[in-house]
Amino acid sequence: MKRSIALCVALMGAAASSSQAATIPVEAYGQVEAVSQVSINPGGTHLAWAANDGKETQITVFEIASRKIVRNFKVEKGFKVREVDWANDDTLLFGISATLTSTRRRWPSRYEYLQWLAADVSSGRSRLLMTEGNKRVLAGSQIVRRRIASDPALLVMASLDFAAQNQGTEIGTRLGGKRKDSGYQYNTFAMDIGTGKSKLLESGTPFTQQWLANARGQPVVRGEWNPELLRYSVLVKDGAGWKRILEIDKDNGDSFLVGLADNDASVLVFTNNGQAHTTLWSLPFDGSAAKKVIDEAGLDAEGITRDQFDLSVQAVRFSGPDRPYHWVDAAAQKRYSSLNRTFPDKYVDIESRSADNKRIVVEVDGASSPTTYYLVDYGAKSADIVGEQFPGLADKPQGAVRRFDYTARDKYALFGYLTIPPGGTEKNLPLVVLPHGGPESDDTPYFDWWSQFLASRGYAVLRPQFRGSTGLGDEHRLAGRGQWGMRMQDDITDGVKALVDQGIVDQKRVCIVGASYGGYAALAGAAFTPDLYACAVSVAGISNLPEFLAWGENLSGDETDSFHYWRDSIGDSLDSRIAEKSPARSARTIRAPILLLHGTDDSVVPFDQSQMMANALKAAGKPFQLISLEGEDHWLSSSATRIRMLSEIEKFLAANLGSR
């Protein structure tokens, strides 16, 4: 197997030399991924990727035959690249976003604005997509179908659109009516990538969430959520109208559209359809009986692998620590098996492929191996390195990661990912607990730059998969609803105590660090288990639950999907327990020093949440530091911010747990 770094060595920069000090520079972990979003065009002749040198991002186009960069498209300052793909052999699609401030409401708010551009490699010209009559850009656009064989210049896109005739009465800054009266609906459009202009194909309703289009580019399925009825529906095109073929209550779990099947005569849906577990169902357009496509006894379907051209489902991932896949496409299974033999003991994903399947781009990493992108050429029987996400970590030892099983106080089986410092032994180590955000999210056994950075500084790191986490089935996920500061927090606490009881961790040197929900968990840990932690760090964390719920309602109303999710997750703001489980209202119980970091442009958790915590700590006379990350979003999308965040945490941990 040939391995080369010839493709983009100029972009990568020199890796740290072996003569450097043993401590890897913080920049090697904190710089935004140097190469990401790698994609190959349908003809298999060119590659494109997002390249970041720590200061700016550009979209690089590379010609495989000449091994030369033939075009760079600069990304405007303030915008972040979210997706790179090919519409055809010469035209690229970029999904980019920026944080904007809205002053239309009494409460100025920030939101992440996503837009799409098309760019021609041959000419270097680019244009904004989803404009209507050259007057305005449609907001919140998503691609529904690309690579339509009958019309290569066509995309089907969906976007929120305002229909004045559907708008109800407005009173002040709040809608007088409900969601149905808002005037906004989720519509589909035919988008000409040559001009950037769009035209309406099908109108949705204020309740429409998803669209699917067939191979001819015709929108034929939509999914809807009605918050008044707490009901999810699937509708299919039926002549000039629409026919409902599935109706399911919210109490039966979450449902969403996956794709089309049976020559576009059926729709695939993730749902439990009133049964015990979620799996992949096929619903015929003619309204005949739904049938399970795949079933795994006792497990919930949670993800899919699909073909990028015809969008067919290749495999379904089911819940469980091992993330088992059930293959539908035998050819795809054979290809993945071959790649797993080529890259043993690594995690391999096919990112992109040529239309003839002779060249593919794969993403390869491991728990202790940073992500590398390869161009696999089956004709040449070679695998060339396209680029590395973290080139400064090349050949540098990383922490060993293993699954750590433990039992909660109510005998519930749990586990987390335990990272041990490079060369370290599992005995009497200082510990950083790193609960994930979400909370309906999860950690994976793949490479994680944040936990590996902490391990490089001499700390063991535990990433617990507490109740409320995804990846382990609907029952485990839903067990976290309404358990903020309670059962979910106990699960984190019990993981720490298990490590202490086994002698792996020094009980006097434990700090809890987290972002978003993880930031809440860090503050809750310091407030509700003050004897457990020597310090706590919250990055963009929630501190006052009633105020957070009120902010969400004021921002978008009480019928939005976002508000319903947070109310389901946290609870009713009028419930006294919600106030009691707010760290900002329990600052007096905190003993450990607190570090707060928060982006001023956060559109998910407002900066005010960290300011409230700082005010409460100051009033209670507790040690704390609040650091404003100017111009940063919720995801820490800039290198400068990530590096500062890691540097501040490194200093804080050294002061409170002791340096390596």
C-alpha cells in the first residue's frame, strides 16, 4: 500500500520536530482543523476541501493528474465552512454560516445564518444561491436533492419562506396567534446553480419540517410536526394534493424521514410506529401497510450510511457501545470490509466517491490517532494522504483510550471513555471529568482533540455517557428528560467515585470541565457536590434554567421545535425543582474556584447565562473568573478562540490540581 503526503504538503506546514520539548504546543490541538470537508468530483479528476491555516479559511481545488492546486476560493471573514460538495465536475457547492444579530424583537438576539454558494472551478466565479427574483435571499436553506440526472444544473432546496396571506395578527413583538399564524412556512424550490435563481416548486405549511424529492427532482414527501396536537405526520404527493400515510403521537418517540425506496414508490422513516423500539420502516405511497426494513431485537436504529449519488441506504447503525451496523447493500459492505483490512484497528468512513467508484476519499482515525484523509485509487492500487486535520500532532504520542464500565447508585449500568496520559499508568492520577454537551448527544471512541489535549498535560479524562445521552437507545436517551442536576448529574458523580474507589484517580485532584450542557454539568457538580471537585470550568454553559427557558420562549415563541425540546429536556419553568437545580441560584454552596468562558456571539446559549453565574458567585463571595470570548459562536469555530480556551483551562488546572 503506497502512502504519500505529496497532495497538499504545502498547506500542512511542518510537523513538530522530534527535538522539541516533550509537551506538545497548545496550538497543535487548538487550531481549527487544517483540512476538512474533503470531496471528489463525479468524474474523479479533482478534489476539493476546506483548508484553514489558523487565520483564514479557503476552499482549495486540487487536480489529481497534475498533482497541483488549480483554484482557491477565499471564504469571507466571519463566515464558517459547514459543507463542501460537487454539484457536477466543474461546479462546487459551499455551505457557509455566520452569526448575525436580529433587532426585530424587543430582545436583540443572535442566530446562525446558513447560506449556499456555487462556484465554477474553470472560471473562478461564484454566486449566492436561493435568491428570489433578485430581491432577497431565502433563509435557512437546505439541499433536498442534488445530482439530478435529467438536469445537472438543477438542485432541489427547501427554505423558510414568508407568506403574508398566511400571517395572523401581530401584537407588539409577539405573535397574536400561534405557529399556524406566523406567516412562515417551509417550502421547496428548484434552484438553478448557473444563475443562483430559484422558483417555487411546492409549498409546505408552518408545521413542515422535512422534504424528500424523487430522482426527477420532484418533491413528493414531507414530514410535519404539529405542536398543538403533539403529532408527527408523513404526507405524500397525491395528484394535485397531499395524502397522509403516517400519524404518530409524540409519546411514541421521535420520527424523521430517511429517504425513498422501491423506485421512489415508498418512503423510509425512522420511527417506532407505536412499538417498543425505533427502527427503519418502509411506508408505501399507496397507503398500504408499513413494514420494517431492518430490525435488531432490543436495539434502536440511530443512524444510516447512504450512497451520495442515488441516496440509497447502505447500512443502518443501531444503538449500543459498539455501534453495530446492519448492512443492506452487499457491495457497500464488501467495500468497507476491504477498507477495514487496509486500515486495521482504525475507524474508516467513506467521505466521497467518483461516479464510477474507482476513486474514493476516506476519513481514517483512531481513539489515539488524529484524523487523516486518504485518496484511495483502486486502479492504481494506492492510498495517498490528502491531508491531516491536526498536522502538528503527526507522530506525537497520544493518550490511551478505553471503555470504563461502572454502576450507578441505582444499579443502572453505565460506561464512559477513559483517557490515560501518554505513558501513564492507571494509578492515583489527577482527573478531569469532561461531560459532553447536548445533553442528547454522545461521545465516540474516535479521536477527540479536547480530551487528548488534557491527557497531554498529565490528566486522566473521563467522558461519561450518562442517562440522556444518545447512542445507547431511546430508553437511555429519554431517561434524562427532566433530570438536569438530578439523575444525569448522579451518573457523572458515580463515574468519578468508581475511579476513586479503584485507585485510578486521586480523590483530592478532580476537576469537572464541560461546554454547553457539559458546562451546566460542571457548574452543577460544583454546586450540588461541593466536596467532590477541586475546581470547575464552564464553557458556554447554562447556569439559570428558568431564565434560559424564558429566553427561548421570548426568542421564538412557545410553539417552536426548539422551545418544545428544551421544555421536554429541562422541565416546566414553573416547577420549583428547576430553579433549585440552577447553579446560579445555589452559588452559596460552591467551594471550588470556577472558570467561566463564553462567546459573545453565542446563538444557542446566551452570554447572559455566564454573566448571571458570575454575578451570583461575586455576590456569594466565591472565587471565579469570567472570560469573554469576543465574536465567538457556540461551537468555538475560530483557532484563536480554541487556543485561548485551552490555554486558560491549562493554567486553571495547573493552579488547582497541580501541573504535570
